[in-house]
Amino acid sequence: MRTISIPKSGTGHSAPITHVAFSPDGSRLATCSYDGTVIVWNTCDPARPTETATLRHRRLVNSSAWNPADPTLLATASADKTVGIWRVPLEGQATLVNVLARHTDDINSVAWLPDGERLICVSEDGRATMWSVLDGTFLTEVGSHEAHCMMVSVSAEGLAATVGEDGLVAVSDPASGSFVPRKRHYDSSIEGCAWSRAGDLLAVARDDGSVDLLSRELDLVLTVEVSTSAARAVDWAEDDSAFVVGAYDGSLHWFDRSGERLHTVADLRVWPRSVSAAQGLVAAGSFRNAPHLYDMGSAGELSGPDRATHGPNALAARGDELLVGGDCGTVFAVRIEDGTQSRATSIELTDGPILSLATDGDTIYAGTYSGQVIRYDGARTYSERLGAPIPSLTVDGGRLVAGTYNGEFLVLDPVTLRLEERIEAHGGSVKSLAALPEGGFLSAATDRTIEAGGLRGRTKLWEHGNLVNAVAGLHGPHDSAVASASRDHTVKVGLVLRTEDGGRRTESLQTLLGSDESVKCVALLGDTRRPTVLAGSYDFHLYSWQVDWADSAGTLASGRVLAEFTQGLSCMLQLADGRVAVAGWDGRIVIVGADAEGAARIEHSLHIDDIALSADRKQVAA
């Protein structure tokens, strides 16, 4: 497994911050990031946090936790399937004490038991496991979920709560040796939880935008309506008088113990995937280089990031320009001539991440993490807040269709961006939309399905074994080659025929193997008779397969690595000239074409930092 290697520019992280964790005395803050690092900050002066240590994993880091008995020990949980145990002294170099490495999937969260000797880890495979930390011994399985286990929180008494995408909240008492959990079930995903400091209440962040306060026995004490978007993270004030919630509306929400709203902070730079509170301070994640620190009582910001990151999330084309949208909220328009970048301009749309792009002639549409759609045609038009992040966009029959984290299709007026209709479409986030030439579109979602059709009466083409990240189509007069990329480590490609009644049926379906990790993006080259499939993975590799519809077994031994990146690949775009643009979170962008035999080859390579620098120079010159 190769290690993430994103060049560091200035202080802080080089990619968005996934998790924040205060030490109990509030003097230090650990921040985890997509860049594969954990940075420890001295927060004694919260207006001027300073870096004191940098810890490295091989993949993105999802979580960290300070030891309650030894303030110099820090546990870090990574998508490299390991937990690092670090000794981080107040002064001097941090050292790696142990690695807990029997995990079979990405580790999402860790929490110490009160004795400071045992650690509970929860992972994408749904398992919750307990370890003896200093000798690295696996002790037992504490519990399991039917879907991704997202978070664990341990109370002062040693009660361990786990929550997951299956809607299960489970509480066990491993400190006393009892592993038979109490359970409470919800209809929607639960991604965050936190015990109160006294351990009498468990706050549960719900996918419907509410937070439930539960007793130790998991009886409902209070439901607090937080947002129309999913509540993602929650933590308590030191005296349990208040709690803070991060929601997918891009905001932080303060409530007192009775559920009365105290403050709301809306800042598009904030990534409210994680919040942490200690000693009158609140920390929140960020899409930029440094965390946000707030005063717990007033919600006033004490410090924040000073530098944007440019990780590409979305690609589109406008004429002969390649459009790149990323974490910084800027769209870069790049023209490539004779294999070199001839011009780059920047279009400032928002302060938060752009998750999706679509075009209609010269008009650009951008979907954002904050749940807005932005229209740009020289002027900027902003939709209302639509209630959830927008990871996918397409234009269909003069209508703009947005796919949301809530599993909806939103139909917007393409000029005014007025919301015309909400349609319940998938049982999970609509991650990808791809237009069909005769009208309608393909869709891929975290409910594992690929569908085709119009807004209603859609046809399910096939299903994966895990969530689906992307879908793409290559179209002929009577058929389409459709490919999908999944977290189950596979790509599926099918020959899809149009039926006389206007529907679609899958004539042939093949599974393409190669990636060791989740496959994030997919595209096709050539024609439907013998297409070439490209796929990008979290394992940093760009893969290529030439498909033979008559030899379904041949794909088991076929496929090759076309290129290696230094971070996971993020998105692809099929260009009008038949080539494909591919982007990675390390900022590299390549243009892929085909040789005379149809095999894929890299034709050009660019980097987002060079594009941004060129755009800045042009703006200064203007």
C-alpha cells in the first residue's frame, strides 16, 4: 500500500480536515485529514494555535482520541486499516508506540475505555472491536452493525455506544465484561454520537437532521430539531449545559440541555463532519488548511484557516475548455492546445467545496456541499438552500436535475434556479448522474443500484455489493455501454439495449477486477462494440480494461494499471472528442486517449496548482 504524498505548502494540512479532537484540558487539538496526516496543535492561545507535531498514515485519517489516563497518548484511526498509538509529549518529538493492524476495513472512529489501557475501534465493515493497546492484543468483538459503523463514544462509566448507517444505536458495558448490547433502531443512518460528560445522556445525530438525547437505557428523553440536512457530529460542553451539532447544511448549531437553540454559525469553509468541545472551546473541521476554533459560550470565532486547498472534486466541459471544481469553491477553466496548457482562468463561485458541475452551452452549473446550486453565465445566480449537499448534476430536456445526499432528484428551473419539484429517487445519496442522448439519465447511489430513465418510471440496470460512487455511459444508435464504480472494489460494465416500449434491458454484464480499495470514478473510451473502461480508485491507481462482450471470463485476467497518482482519484469526464479527463485529489489531471488498437494511453498531464497559479497571474495582469 503506497503512502499519500501531497506536497505541503505553508502551515497546516494540504487537504480537508476530517476530524478534530481536543485533549481533556483543552490545551492541545489533534486534527486529521485527507492528506494522510494528523497535526497536533497547541491551543493554549486559541486565537493563535501552533503546530507541535505531525503524524503520518498511508491513507486518509478518519479519527483520533486522547487517552483519558495518560495525556501524552493519542490514538489515530485511518483508511489504511490501522490504528496508530502515539506518544506525543508536550515538548520533543512524537513517537509511534504501537500499531493495531488486524482490521479488515477502513477504521472510522476510536474511543478509549476509562482505564486508558483498552481501545474500541469501529470500521466500515460494521465491526466494533476492543484491543489491549500497549501490547497490541486483540481482545474481543464488542458488537457489529449491518452497514458501516460510523462512530463510537465511551462514557465516563465505561459504557460504549456505537452507531452506524444501518440506523442501529448499540450500548454495551465492556468495562465490566458485558458485551450484550442494548439496542435502539432508526429508519435512517446515524453518523455521530457523544455521551454527556456525566454519562447520563447519549446525544445521537440523525440523518433526518434531528438529534435525540437518550438515557443510558436508550429511552428517548428529548428530540431536538437541528436542520433540514443530516446531523453529522455532536459534542457536549464541559459542564453538560449545552451541546454543539455539525450538520450537512454547512453550519454549526448550539443548543442548551433543554433543546433551546442558542447560536448558529454558517461558514462555508467549515466541514461539520466533526466537532469537539473542551474547557470553554469548540473546534470544527474545515475544508481548508486549519481548524476553526470558537468560544463555547458566545459561538464567536477565535481562529480559523488562512489558506484554501484545491483538491478537484468535479469536472465538466464548456466548449474547448476543461472546467475543474474543487474544495476551494473556485472553478478553473483550462484550455489545452498541442499538449500544453495555453490558458487558465478562475471563476470564484463560493467559499465552500464544489461537489458537482454541469454545463449547457456557455452556462455553468455547480452543486455545493452547502446544498446550493450556482448558475454562472458571466453573472452568478444562487438557488435557495436545498437541504442537503449536491454531489451530482445533469441537464435533461431543458430541466436542471440535481441529485442529493438525501436520495432525491431535485428539478430546478435552469435560469432562475427555482425549485420546481422534489422526487424521492434512491434509498441513499445520489452520487452520480450521466445524461442519455435520447433524454433521461443514468444514476448511481449509495443504495448500491444503477438506474436509467427519466425522472419517474426508472429501470434498475444492476446492483453492486456496496455503495456506488459513479456511473458513465458510451452510446451508439441502439445501445449503450454503461459502467459503474463501487466501494465493493469492482467496476461493472453492461451492454444496455433500448426496448420497444422505451425501457432498457441489460444484454450483457461483466465485473472488472483490479482495485484493492473503493473505486471512485469511471469513464469509457471507444465505441459500444468493444469499449475501453477507465476507473480510478482510492488505491491511487488509474485502471484500464478493453471489454470483449463475448468473453465474460476474460476480464478476470485482464486490466492494467495505466497511471499512478499520489492520492486517491476523484473524478472523470468523457470529452466531446472521445478522450477522457481524469483528476486525483493530489491535484494531478491527465488526459487519456486511445491508440490505433483502442488501448488507453496518457496524452497530457496537468496539475491544479499550476492551473491556479496561471489563473492568478492572468487576474493580476488584468
